[in-house]
Amino acid sequence: IHHSAELALWESQVIAWEERRDSFCPYDLPVNTVTLSKLKLELAAEEHQKEVEGKSTSDQTISGMVIEAVDIEEAQRSLVATLEKKNLSEFQQTTIQKARTALLRRIRKFRDMQAIHMPRLARHLSSLEPPDEERPELIDLYLPSSFDDATRPKICSKKISEIEERVRNAQLYDCLASLRSQLRARGILYQHSDRATPSQGLYRRLNAWKDQVEAKIKSIRLCYDKSRAALLSLRGHGDWENVLRVLRGEDIRGIGERLLKEEEKAEFRRAQERAGISKEDIEKMLSGVDNIPTVMVNQVLGRGDSRAAPSWIWYTLGDPTDPNGSATKEIEASLRVEWCKARARARRAREELLLVEEEMRRALAFCHWRAKWWTEQLERRPNLSSPLSEGLRAYAKEQSVHELQRAEQWEERWRALRDRAAAIVRWIDDPKVSRDTELGNLARLEVEVEVDGEENNIDKDMDNDW
């Protein structure tokens, strides 16, 4: 399928932006129309309007209570993720203990807020076993979504349920936006990690960055699952589930990623076993309990990759009831950004080719100019003695010949490279030009590379890292 209209529009947008940076930037992704930050602003505006009208402002603390609960849940997830790490140092254990103390204080203050707006909750809590305050990261906050439809009206007012529903809805869109951002970051990291790293230190840093991104993706997934379960409890089943779907392991993949095929899964198992990973952990990854492994879609669309469809998370942006269709623009915007990046890389490659061509042209032009300059020196000193004048003339002619020979050698050595660079520039400038046709008629290109110095530098870097 050729999207010539979209490509023409994107190209006109990026050209206009390159000429005037104050115009629309096609590299920017659209901002979510539904976010938790925007909801906080909306709630604050509603509270201000009630204050202007002289009405009660109790809703202000209700919304603050619900938002505080969401923030506490995020702190609990962060602490749980930290506790899952093994071989913690004494400093890390001290930090965890301080975090638990601070979290317990926040929960106690939150309970005071709940006592004001959910006074009947205390009787319900008294019938339950007291929470384990030694582990505050596991304490349930008992928002309206924690109760079924029959119990909820007995515990809290409808207004609190409505505010939590709005907060959970915005939180889900925030989770999807954060997930897309982390998947883009993961794609960049894995793209660069495929190349040979020059040192052990950089290799370790790349692995550390990848682990951080994977941990964030896992945390976002947990947040999404909890928020969606809460919204389902409050709102019930409906059309909204077609937009905010259940997030499965196979859904968490970048726009240019696909799932592993069976033979790739077998190869993945063998590689992980050789790395010392237990079979249980390997199956958790492949089953989607942990972040499921993916691979980049083959750029030449071979081996059936042309049928690989992006995950539904790339189609969700904004409110599905928005008449402007904001809920369906994320995939188009993501494709536009990826196309613009690919175009920029191609233009950068074209620029590098033109620079190499210009450097070669200038080198040859300098040789010819230098040869002419030496020829002009023959008549510069006519008053010298005959033997000295003869020697200087011979030297000038010799240098002129050397410059011409050097230019001839360089031109012959660089001819294949210059022809190939010119063909690639023509192909970049005009996509209708066949790359195979342009390059197929050219002479074979041989490149001499000296690697001894680079290998020594790499060895030195590795020694320094160790």
C-alpha cells in the first residue's frame, strides 16, 4: 500500500519546519487530550468556580484525597520494585527503611482525610484484620473502587466515586503515554546495543540503561492493570473497554517490533540458559508475566514481516468520544515521526557523501594548484648564478610533477568511491531511481582499513575499565 498523499504532506511539513522553525514541527508527537495533569487543572477550576459562586468547597479536599491516594499507590509500587532486587547493600536497606517510614506517615495522614469524607469506612475497617504496618507498601487504601456495587454506597458518597472514576480514566491514558515513551527509548537502546561496544564500561552502562527501561515498563504495566481494574469496578463493562483494553504481555512492543516466532523462541531459550537464567524465569518472560521479548521488524519486510501489525497501544490517544478523532491519531503521528527521522538520517547520509566528495575534489584541486604554483616559481629569481638557478628550476619542476602524479593517483584510487557516492546521492534525491540499477553498473569498491591502532585503543579502554 502506497500512502503518497500522507508522504507528500509529511514532506511538505518537514520542509516548512526546516525553513521556519516557528511552524509546526513534524518530529513532535501530539499531546494526550486526557492526562492526569489536565484533570487536576480541571478539578481545580471547578473548585474555584464553586468558591466564586459561594458554594461549599468540600469537593476540593475530596479530589485532593483521591489524587493523594493515587500518588501513594505509585510510591508503594516503587518500593515493591526496589524490594525485589537481590543482594541489597546496607545503604540500600537503610534507604528502604526510611522510605517505609515516610510511606507509613503518608498513609496515616491519608486515613485522617478519609475519616472526614468517608466516615463510615472506620466501622468497616474495624471488622477487618489490622494492616501490617511493618510493610506499608502492601496496605490497601480502600478507595471506592475497592468495594463492590452493593457495599460502595454504604461506605462513601457518589461524588467520591465519580472523582475516582475520572482520575482512574486519566491515569490509564497517562500509563499508555508513558509506556509508548519507554518503548521508544527501549528501541533506541537495543538499536545501539547491536553494534560492537568499544569498551566493557560502555557495555555495562548500556545494560544498566536497558534494565532501567525494562523496570519502568514493568511498573507502568502494573499501574495500568490496577487502574483498569479500579475503573472496571466503578464503571462496569461498556464500550470504553474497546479503547482501554486489557494489557497483555504481547501488547507491550514498539511500533517497529514484533513477537518472536517459534524458532526464535527456541533460540532465545538456549541463549538465556547459556547466560545462567533459570527455566522458570525464561518461561515467565516468554509467557508475558514479565516483559515479553521482541525483535525489530525486518526493514526489507521479508519472512512475513510485512503482515506484522502494531500493537493496539499505538492507536490510543485521547478521548474516543472526541469529535476531532484524537483517539485514532497516535499511530499516524508515530509513523510520521519515524518517517521524518528516517528522512533526516538519509539527508544526513547525503550530506556526509557530499562532504566526502567535496573533500576529495578540493584535495585534487589543491594538487593541481600546487603544481601550477611550482611552475610559476621557475622565473621568480632570474639574477642567481647559473648552477644555482639550474638546481632550483629542476627542484621546482620535480615538485610540480610530484603534485600532478599525486593528483592522478588519488583520482584513480577514489574514482570508484566517488561514482558510488554520486549514485547513492541520486537515489536519495529521487526515490524512483533504482538503487540496484545505479550501483549494479559500477566498478567493484575495495576499501583498505587500518585497525591495529583502534584495537590497541579498545584494549586500553577495557584495561582501564577493569
